[in-house]
Amino acid sequence: MEEILTGVVMNRSAEQILDIAAAHLGEPYRLGARAPMLDPAWKGPWDCAEFVSWCVYRASGVLYGVQPDNPMLADAYTGYWSAQAQRDHATIAVAEAMTIPGAVLLRAPQAGKIGHIAFSDGTGGTIEAHSSNRGVIRHTAAGRRWDFGVLVPGIEYFRTELTPAYRPPEPVLTVTRPLTRGPTVKRVQQALADRQFPVGPVDGIYGPQTEHAVSLFQAAHGLVADGEVGALTLEALGLVD
């Protein structure tokens, strides 16, 4: 174990985690990219979950959100983060996570859809491997859909005196039960069809085929390919009034 942890900064501080994350701003993103936990000089490309797990490990020697539990083989995934955090009772409210530097903000994956994960900077912002279009960036936490925050066991955290307000996301188009219908869905479908994405019938119903076409469009335009139509996807489709 001594050999495996060579080069890892073992201070278990959330502040150190954020410092490491910030040192990688501007580096590239690629969905599904693997980050070698044992390589302290890795510069990307980064997947969002690999970025967070790698930064945590490099700062503390703590492997989290990965399988297997071996730094030579570890593969990070938002689903592993979600399962482990809930198993460890390590989840906190999103609003609380926004006040804690180094806390993790997580949107868990759902059937057929990827999740997303980011570090909170404690002042309402994030550091994250965002998308192929933007790479590793500072961004805002408010107005986006997160399921919960995570405090990794064994890491020392502190709360800031600031109290950033959590603004829930604007309504997004996603597959629901019953299926969402309406003129906005039809506009999205038509915009996708005009760009030769396989949306199927332009019928104003947001079903799995529309969701798949949205994911393809998002991936082609460097957006988070989650199949959900929010403000950024509407803007990319030219549908912002």
C-alpha cells in the first residue's frame, strides 16, 4: 500500500482538493475518459466523475465513487458516487453543499441518461469537468438540477460565512410519466429535425426517441449529453426568445 500511494498528498483537506481541481482549469473533457489515479501529472482529457474522484484521491488518498476499490484499476462513475454516498449516509442538501468548499454536487444518472458531478467552491460556484465544448471550468451551481450534495468521509470540510441562495433550475424538458406534451416540445423536435437529428414524428410529445435525438445533438455541440432540454440546449437550438 505504501507504494500505491506514492506521491499522494495525504492531508485530507477539502481546501487542498479544490486547489488541485483549480490547477486543471482549461483542460479538455471527454465523456467516458479514464483518469489514472496513480498519475499525479495527468492533464486530461477528463470525464466529470473521473475528475472529481481523481482530485479527491490525489489530495487525500481516499478512493471514492469508483469501482473497483483499487487505484490501479479504479473507474469513476456518477452512479458509483450516488450509491456509495447514500450507503455511507454522506449526502447533504444541495443548498448546504453550496456553502461548503470542496463539497460535491451530484446529479445521479437515470435510465438511459448520464449524470453529472462538480465541486462546490463554497460561494455558489463550481469547479467541474463540464463538457467537450467547455472542458474544466468554473461555473455556477444555481439554476441547475442537482439531486444532493456529498461530503466524502474522512475529508475535513468547513462552511463559509456566505450563504449563496440556491435557485432551483428552470423547468426542463425530459421524459416523464405521463409524457410531457406541448408546443415547446414541438419546437424542439422541429429544430432537431431541421438539423437532421433522428427525432421521429414532430408530434409535440417528449418521448424516448426525442430524448435520444437531444442527447445526440448535445454531444455534437459539446453540451452535457443528458437528454434534457434546459436553457443551454434551447440556446444551442436557436430557440431562446
